[in-house]
Amino acid sequence: MDFSAPGWKEAVFAVVVILALYVGFALLRLLRPKSPEVRTPVPAAQDETVLRGLQTELVGLRAQMETLQAACDGLRDDVEQLKASRAVSPQYNDALSLAERGGHAEDIAQACGISVGEAELVCALARSRGGTGT
């Protein structure tokens, strides 16, 4: 054998040895037990303080949510009343506003061009809403 000029067989053997060493080191790294993470314990007093702070904040958020829910309910009622008042014909809106200001049925009928019976119904509606129409 001529050792001065290595052939392809020797080159393949060298590559196989290098790959075997690489795989061996990779397996050793995988099988080695990992060092546990060092975790500093939090003092129990600090945990209690944080817990109390979170509980206080939760109580405040619940109260704020209840306040907002009540405000939302009030706004929902206002919207429903506005929708109901818009459903009335404009001439009856005028009659209703006159009745709420205390106008008499005959005057309302003449001012709005409706019958006296309709004006009396509008006055009754104004009284039921809290107005002073007659």
C-alpha cells in the first residue's frame, strides 16, 4: 500500500469516523441530565400582599361594572322612550307637547287640526305620562 496518496476508501473511512464521533457527542448531550432551573422563592408575605391587592382591585372592578350596567340600563330605557315618542305622528307630537303644557282639548284640536275626541285622547295620554293636560 502506498501511504503517500490516500485513496477514496481511506477518505470514506475518515468521513464515517468523523460522523460517528459527531453522533456520539450529540447522544451524550441529549442523555446528560439537565440542570434544574434555579428559582428564587417568593416570600409568603409578599404573596399575601399581592393577593390582597388583587382582591381589592377585583372588588373595585365589580362595583364599577355594576355602576356601568345600571347606567347602560338607564340609557336603554331612554332609547326605548325616544323610539316610542318618534312612533307618534308629528301632528300628534305637537298636540302632545301642548297637552303636556296644560292646553285644553278644544284649543289643541283647533291648533293642530285634529278632532276634539283625538285631542282628548292626547290629553289623557299626557296625563298618564305625568303631564297636566285637561
